[in-house]
Amino acid sequence: MAEPVFRYRRQARSRAALLLLPIIWAALVAAWFWLEASGWLMGLLALFTLPALYELITDPASGLDLDKTTLSWFTGSRNAEVALDRVDHIRFDTRLDMSVRVTVVLNTGRKVKLPYEATPPHRAFEAALSKRGIATQRHHFTLIQ
């Protein structure tokens, strides 16, 4: 693989999750102890924190590389690569929650969605794509793609 023109990396472990999980657990224990909330209900609510706990423990990496000939990304144990000569354009969709999802549209019309966790900040990524001569499209607040 050639030297990347643009590289993005991130770890799943975040300071927010590290701080928020104990606060949620403390609130559940406090509700059980002082408000006499049902133990099974507090346990059920605590189950919803297990995916965040799993990510804190395993800390999977994700990222994206753009070089002279390919666009590649990985998240956890999954990875993919697309040759730039097969790319028609890259579509940036701003969702109602203000997150930006990225879709690679191939010359054949097939759409390949980038995993959200491997998606870099959209302004920097769009600038790198423009510098590379790759067409981009912006779509704001579309509900159905």
C-alpha cells in the first residue's frame, strides 16, 4: 500500500464512556437503595450498559486510509478496500441528529456505506477527497436514501 494522503484512526475507549458508566451504575444503585426501586428492573436497565462496558474493555480500533489509488477502512476485525478508479463519487449525508454518514458510490451504481466508527471528521475528509480530485455530494437531513 502506498503512503496515505489522508489517515484517520480512533479507539473505541472514550473518556465520556469511562465517566458515564459509573455514574449510571451509581444512579441505578441509588434508585434501588433510596427509592426502593425494583431490583430486577434496575438490573434490566443495567444490561443496557453492557455494550459500552464491552467496548471499554476490548477497546477496538477503527480507521480509514486514503492513498493515491485506494480508499480503505477497518473497524474491529472487519476491513474493506475500494480502488479510487471504481469510485463515481462519495456522498455525505447529514442526519437529523447532526451526524454525518458517508457512502461510497461506485461507477456501477452500487453503494458502499462506511461504518460510522471508521468515518473521519467530515470537513477534513471532504477536503482530502477534493484535493485528490474525487467528486463529493452533500445531502442534508434526508430520511430515506
